[in-house]
Amino acid sequence: MNKPLLQSALAFAVMSAMSAAVHSEEQMVQENVTKLETIVVTAEEQIKQSLGASVITEEDLDRLPVVNDISEYVRRMPGVNLTGNSATGQRGNNRQIDIRGMGPENTLILIDGKPVNSRNSVRYGWRGERDTRGDSNWVPADAIESIEVLRGPAAARYGSGAMGGVVNIKTKKVTNEVHGSVEVFTNQPENSKEGATHRESFNLSGPIIKDTLSYRLYGNYAKTDSDSPDINPVTDGGNRAAGREGVENKDIAGRLAWQINDQQNLILDASVGRQGNEYTGDIQNSNFDAAGDGSGGFSNAEYVLGLLGQETNTMYRDSYALTHEGNWAWGDTKLIAQYDKTKNKRIPESLAGGPEGSPNSFDKKTSVLETMRFNAETNIPLEIAVPQVLTLGAEWVEDEFNDPASTVQADNSGVIDLPADRENMNSRIASAYIEDNFKITDSTDMVLGVRFDDHSKSGSNWSPSFNITQRLGDYFTLKGGVAKAYKAPNMYQNAEGYLLFTRGNGCPDSTATASGSCYLVGNADLKPETSLNKEVGVEFAKDDVKASLTWFRNDYENKITSGDEVIGTTTVGSTTYHLLQWTNIPKALIQGVEGSVTLSFDNASWTNNFTYMIDSVNKTTGNPLSVVPNYTINSIFNYDITDQFDVNFVYTQYGRQKPREFAETRNTTMNTTSVKSYGIAGINAGYKFNSQFSGRIGVSNLFDEQLLRDNDVNQTYNEPGRAYYASLKYQF
């Protein structure tokens, strides 16, 4: 038996044995079916009951603690993986949340229902790369009450950027009595070349004026060391792929909640965060000069080697929001005013050819992204023919962006009409939406909705949606939905002053650009990306068993990519320059199946889910939209041995990962080797010493299935090996 199959068999044998042991202790219970009274909820809450919705609780995060970023737990949900920002494999260790293979750019991150867009301040590369860890690590795990993961049609209601799905991080609420906690955590890899982690966090909440004014404050310091620069093997070309960067997080956030009266609340949120890296040599094109003598053929080697171990990029995020909630006799209202400011301070990167994305200076420059957002929503219960709840909403989002580092590429052709003020970019989206949740019968719920978005450059878009829930007897429920999702062009794609250059090999693989050099410029006339998201499936619930099976399909249209159509040509001396721009491609397709089975016992639970990808294809190039496994299986077993002592076992099997097969640029040699299937297991145990102190110890990657980034075999990211972790929490 080969190693992956043996590990899979061992992992599932352990969980099966534990499950059997628990089940044998339980007594049979009689069936007890309770008829619930008819309750009509808002359209949003009804949609969150769809098959494409999952919830991660505070207890889940306690039992299986993340090392640093909550994406480590979110990836265990159906339909979710971690990938780089594009299918090229570049920036491969910057893995972000990728829902249903639509790519991280189509996953919208929310904190308490409010969008986070700091990653938009990071330069967008020729093939869709961003040197970013994403926006999933601005809230420490100990400050989280729950995480909602919405996929497919359920996510479309949230507007631009949610075509793949939504991750809503809900922080802990204020309390009317003084409560708090302090937690320390450490993660120590067995391989000394992998970076260790420690983090410390606190939470404090209580009243200022009893029953009227309350506060909440949380803070966090987390540090993950970088991998050793020589952790990965040297390629046949004499280069070495960079390991995982280190990251240092500093976060603090406060909330004041004023109970004005029985009908009204006013909430003020303020947070400040800082994330800095520890550089390991990543230069977008994956390799740096391993020997340091130029033998790898990379001209910027001296810069890369001089920066190893230093902090080359730092993100500062300030966020302020004022929320008014009203609960009136006729319905409820919510008004939100939000201001976010991201300062992206980093070493400038080259904007041309093979060195694109590599550091070219030791002096940092700062880009500033400012976002203003206003949102108003009301929910009105009605009794017209059938019980229903009508939702009306409007939103205004305005972005102002100044990027002096990424708007300096010169025009050697002399024919590009570059604006005088190249470094300032902006966009505005005005939106309105209406939804209605109908209680058709006691067994039938239906949600109809439509959202209208108007972008300052790409124009308007209508996004209709339909979701239905039909109970079939006592145990089965049929659920389905269809929705048109939407994503506006990012500011780099629209900006006429953002210019990229290649001397030739980076030009599209087409007859028109068979020789000469190419420029890529912004396009103010881009259409928004859209996707028709569909899902249908069945859910089963009886006693201790809950299961579901879902088919999903996303028909992707007008995807924005670097174009291959030449819109202008000029010759200067002996060099021919081709002018290209960002463009919309006709179609792409995502299709797959998700399933889950949860067994609940008196003192244990066993949760399993799987995702199988049927299709992921850009119909223009034939390449996948995102490099995700062809299947993923997650299994989590939780067992409360006593009231104080619990043990948890987790296993994930990743299927084969098929890379791009078709060259998109001139003179490109494709490595079409797939990443083989592999499995990751872990186990931990927790103990409550008393009502205030608790601790946990565990082992991740139990079988030490370490994968090293190696472009010779198309392994584009590092999968860390066995590590040991421990945490201690005090709460009151």
C-alpha cells in the first residue's frame, strides 16, 4: 500500500474507532418530532440557511486553534481551499481563501458584516498576481464569536467581489457584566527550517453605565518566523523557490455600544492593525539566485539577497464605523457609516519583463487606499397573501487610491497617452437592493431579490436572485438557488496610468505579437465581471444524523484579464512595440459537487465533508481559473471524555492538483506535472483546570507529510511538516 493511502486508512481508522467507542456508551433514544411554529425571518437570514452556507463557532476555534490566520480553519469548510492569487503559481506561498475555485479575488471578506479591502492596495500583476496574504488576518482568533462562510447564490447579495463567496468574521459582542480573557499560544515545527509562531491576545468587555453604555476591547500580538532561505531545493536552473514569509501582527480594537432606549442602539467601532512580513526571497517569478553569484541568471539577485530576513512590506489598517440599529413597531433598520484607511509601505517592485514583481530598491514607498462606505437597510414584516419579510437597502462605496510606487514605468515607444497625474486612482459604486422572503406554506420558503450596482467607470449591472427551501416530509429538505453575481474592475485594471512592459517573452502567444515588445495599459471601458451561480441539493436531518449533497455551477462571463489583442503598434529603431490593454474574455466555467455528513452523540461529534471539482476552465485559454485539488475530504472528530477533558482528531485529504497546460505567453515552456494527492492529520487534547483556566496541546501534520516548493515538479507552495502546539487561556 502506498504512503498516502496508508495514512488515509490510519486516519479514518482512528476516527472510526473513536466514534464506535463513544456510540457504545450511549443509550437509544426515542424519536421525538416537534412541530415548530411558523416563523418568518429576513431574506438574509433565510439565505444563510442554504446548502452553500457554513458556520464556524467560537468552540470550533477553541478546539482546533489556528496557528495565526483564520484561513487555516476556513479551508476545512466544503468548497473552500487556499490558493495563490492566480493560476500561474507565482506568489505561491501567499495562499488565501478560495471558494469553489473562483480565486481569492472573488472571495469577499467581511468583519461584522462590513467589507475589508486592504489587499486592493497591493499591485496587481500581468497575470493577476498580488503580493498579499489577503484580508483574513485582521481579527485575532480569540476575539471571534463565529465565522459565516457563504458560497454560490447565497453570497451574491453582498455585491461586488462576492462571486465565489463571502467570509463574514463576527467579533464577540459587548457584555453587561465585566468579562475578559487572556490567551497565549505557541507553535513549534519539528523541522528547524520552518518558522515558529507565538501569539498573545486579550479581550475585555463590560458596562460603563449599567444597561445603557458598554465597551469591548481586544488586542493581539502574533509573530510567525520566516522559513529558512534554503528550505526549498535548488532547481535544475540553479535557482531556489522562496519559502514561506514570516509575518508579525499587531492589532487593537475597541467598541462602544449605547442602548439609547428599548428601540435604538448606537455602536462605535474603531480598530488599528499592523502586518509586516519577514522576507524570504519571493520575486513573483518564484525563484531567486540560490548561489548568490548570478548563476541563476537573475539580474536583481543582489537586491533579493540583501533583503532576506528583513521587513520589506508593511500594511497599516485603520477602520472606523458608526452603526445605528432601530427596532420599530413596523420593522427594523440599520444604518452604517464606515471609513477605512490602508497604508501599504513596501519596497518598490520592477514593472517589466522577467524581474516583474522583484524588489529593485532598498527605499520603501507608501501607497494609501481610503474607502468611505454608507449602507442603509430596513426589514419590514408584511402579511400580503402570505407571511413575508421585505428588505430594502442602499449602499455607497467610494475608493481613493494613491500609489506612487507602481505608476513609474516609462513609455519607450513614445505613443502611449499617459495622464499627467498617474499615481491617483479612484472608483465609486452606488447600489440599491430589494429582497423578499415569502413563507409560501409551512414547508416552503422562497426568497426573491434583485441588486442594482452602478460603477463610476464600468457602468451599471443588475443582479437578480432566487432561493427556495422545500421540506419533503419529516427528514428531507430540497434546497436550491440561482443568482447573478458581480465584480467591478479593480483600480489597476481601470487606471490608464498603470503601465507594465515586457521585452518579448511575456507577450501573448499569438501571431500578432510573434516578435517585438509589449505594453499593458489600463482600460477605463472594461465591463464588470459576472457569474451566474446555481446550486441545488438535498439535506437530511434525523436524530443524531445530518447530511447534505449539493451540485453547483458557476458560468463566468466577462472575466477581466490581460488582453492579447493589439490596439496599437509602433517601431522605434529596431524594436517594435505592441500596445495591449486589460480586456474581458467571453466565458469560463466552474462546476462541482459538495457533500457533508455529521454524526452527533451525547458527548461527541464527527463532521465530514467533501468537495469534488468537475470543471474549472477558462474557455479562452483552456487553463484552470484556480489551481485547486480535484477533490478535498475533511473529517473532524470531537470527543468530550469528561466535563474537563476533550480530545479532537482532524484529517484532510487533498486530491491531485492539475496545473495550467497551455502557454499564455510567447516562448513559455509549460511544466504540466500535477501535484499528487496527499493527506494531513492532526490531534490535540484540551483540559479545563477550573472555571477560569484551560489549556490545550496538540500535534499538526501528524504523519509529517511535508511538501517543499519546487518548480521542477510544479509544487508551487510549501506545506509545513509536523509541528507541536500548546495554548493556555485565562477567562473571567
